[in-house]
Amino acid sequence: MGLPPPSPHPSLDSFLRSHNLSLIPHSAKRRILIASVSIPAGTSLFTSKALGTVVLDPTACHYCLIRGDQLSTPLTRCSSCKRATYCGRKCQKEDWDAGHATLCKVWKHRVDGGESGDWDKDEEMLVKVLSSLKKGGDTVGVEAFLSLQGHEEVLDEIEKSEWDKIIQGVLKFPKMPASTTSRELFSHLLRFRSNNFSIHDGELFVLGEGTFPLGALLNHSCHPNCSVLYEGREQVVRTIRDVHAGEELLGTYVDGMGERGERQQTLWSKYGFECDCERCAQGGVDALLGVEGAMSVSEEKAVGEWLQGELRKPVTGLLESLYPVFFPPNGGPLATPIIPTTLNTLDTFILTVLSHLPPSLASSPEEIWNARHASLLQMIQSLPDPVPLPRLHARRLFTHVSRHLHTHLHTPEPSARLALYVLCIYIISYERFHPMIGVQFVLAAKLCWNEGGESGNTGVVIKDLYRCAARVVKCTHGSVGGVLRDIEEVLKIVEGAVPTNEPLVGI
């Protein structure tokens, strides 16, 4: 039997109330975070700072996590430990106060002793979180952290033994407070093992990991209504669906593109629960995508030949076909859904998906989106298999095409059609305002511009793709990460306000 849910601390309770949120007890989940008022999609709920961060990208600043390629001057390395790198003296000083003062001496000793390789990230996070807790400046974050569950019941003996080695080592670190106990460190390890976040940039490339206790107040769903984005060390929690007053706010602990079985296994092994969310219960999206699985030799050969044939087609033909989808001839807001007899080309798949779920639908009520989404899934499932290919919506084919797209992204090979295909898979699989859809919309629009030209209906469709990308990113990202600012600058070029003869970059 679990511990009873704690009442929110006064400062945590005040913080939540000031953001129209409330933390209430729940019989099955221990507690849930709910909205006190109705909140539309695309709303920033709150922003919070990390109690501790660990950098995973070797090209990023150890404190603010900005990548070196975004700076005018190179990162500088700590002169003592030679391990941490910084964008400037301010970040170096901040990181020193955040725990590097302790870690630096340990790392220097290890380097001097001839040790090499990556040392445990849990060790680094433990020191940095402990430093934040001892300082106690962020009372709301500290209180939220101490209220989190650690799920000790899912730990095996091997993991406990490894953690004990980390704890005993950290207790011997210089400047470690004498009052620190092994049980205290074990509790902290449990909490951030179960509640850590991957920190990514605006394009969703992982930079590091962070302990964000306020973000960890959200329970899990494979069909979430919230997403998390980052501005350096700050986490921004945003709604990606309309949320009604009294509704629980939900994030996701796993990638929704993962297989249902894999998602359930991860959730059970790390958090000790089986997910029964709407996505898992209904099973429609997971049934459509199927399991990963390796292709047979004959399938691999057939897919390779088919893909080369698809890539030889000019993307202008596809963009011309998209004109009546983006601009219905009846003058209405939505195109008539296309119902093909089979899905054996990328163009047919893209046209079918976007005719059911066109970008203009983003501004429609959620009920309309859900109805057309369900109709699309049912229709696609009813179509015959395009033998000898896997189905175009199959996870195996998507993985193959997606890998090909990103492998050849910076080569002369045309990629716009592949980017639109990946976008359509994301539209089927994710929530309509999921950040992945926003990022992929931008990529597809840039590639179509580079390959499709500006004349006739093709140019009109490309310009509308950019406008759609801007609308979606405004909801998925807002001002976070600079993605919206970048797309608005590019939109000026596309609209002709800023002349250019160069291909669009930054893809």
C-alpha cells in the first residue's frame, strides 16, 4: 500500500493557484494536477527552472546548454578539470555555484589519475540537485521535488548495488555537508530516476537531462494534453489540446511513436504501472502502425526499388495535386476526403491523409478533428495491402523512409516528398498540436520551397504550407526555442517581402 498523497505545501499551492491549477488526491494515481478553468490549446501553463542539469551534447555549454554552433566565439573549457565547457564566464560561475565546485575537484583527480570515459550522469545530477536543495532558494521547486514519488518497488538488486556505489562515492566528495546521509541521497536518486526529463532544443534534438519537479507533477498519458519545451535550463509546459475546467493535465513519459508493447514495458519497468489511457485502450493508431519488425530480404529489395522510383518524380506534380486540398473548389473550409482504392504511392498516401486532416482543420473544434481522424484510420485499415511492399502506414516502412530522409537531408537528392510523408505519419500518430508536427511542418515547407519553385499553383501551395507551418508552430511552440521567429523570417522571404536567390537553410 502506497503512502497517502501529501497536501500541497503552502507556497506550492499558491503557485499552482496563481496559474489556475490545482493538485488534488486521487485513489488510483495518488494525486492529479487539474485545470481550475478551461484552457485552450497552445497556452503556456507555467515555466520552471531546473534543480539540476546534466549535459549530453558535448558541443553544448555545461550550464545554459546553448550549442557552440549558435555562438560567435568557441566554448571555453574549464582550466582545472578539462571536462566542462562554457559559453562565457557568467555561465562558468553559475555552474560553479550549482555544483561544479564539488565535481571539478573530483573530475580533475580522476583525469590526473589516468581515468577516462563517461562518468556516471546520476552522480553529477545527484551533486547538482543536492546543491540546489541545500541552498533552498527555489522553495516551490524544492517542495515539489520532495513530494515526488521514487517508485523504489521497481528497483532490482543490481540497480540498488550500483546506486550504493554512487552514493558511497558522493558521500566522500569534498565540500559534501556532514549532515548528508546515504538514505537521503538514495531518496534523491529515486526521485530523479522516475521524474527526470530530456532537455531538447526547439527542433527537439536532445541536449541533456534535467530535474524539473513542477513538470513532474503531470501524470502520464500516451495521448497527452500537454507538452514540455525548453529555453535553456527553463522548462515550459504548454497545452496541446483544449483542456476543460476540472480536467487532469497529462504529459507523456514515452514517445507516442513507440509500439504499445514497448511503451507499456517502459512504463512498468520504470514507474510500476500499466497505462490504460485513451490511446492504449482504443488501439486504433497502434493497430494502424503495427509492430516494428525487420523487413525480409525481398521486402528490403522491393522497398529500395520502389523508393528510388518515388524519388525520381518531380515534387511539383504532388504540390499541384495538393492545390484543391488546400483551396477547396467549393469555396468551403475543408476539402472532400479522398478515398483511394489502394495506397501504393507516397503521393496517394499524402493526398489521402491531408484531404481528411488538412492544415486548415487546425482551427476547427477538436470534435471535428477527432471524427475525421477516426474516419481516416478506419478507411486506411480497410484498403488492401500494396504487395510486395509493407503498407505505407506501417511502422517498418515509416522507419525506413524516415531514416532515408535524414541520411540524405543535406545531399542533392530530392527529399520534399519524403518530408511530407513523414509529416502525414506524425499527423496520424500524434496530437494535432504536438511539437513534432510543428517541427516537421517547418522542414517539409522548407524542402518544398527548395525543390518546388514559385510559379502557378505550386508556388501558392508552398506559400500556404509556410503559413500553415507558422500557425501550427505558434500553437506547438509559441515563442519557445525561437522556431516561430525563424519561420516568420522565412515566411517574409516566401511572401516576397525579402528577396533571395538562395535555398532556405537551417533544415
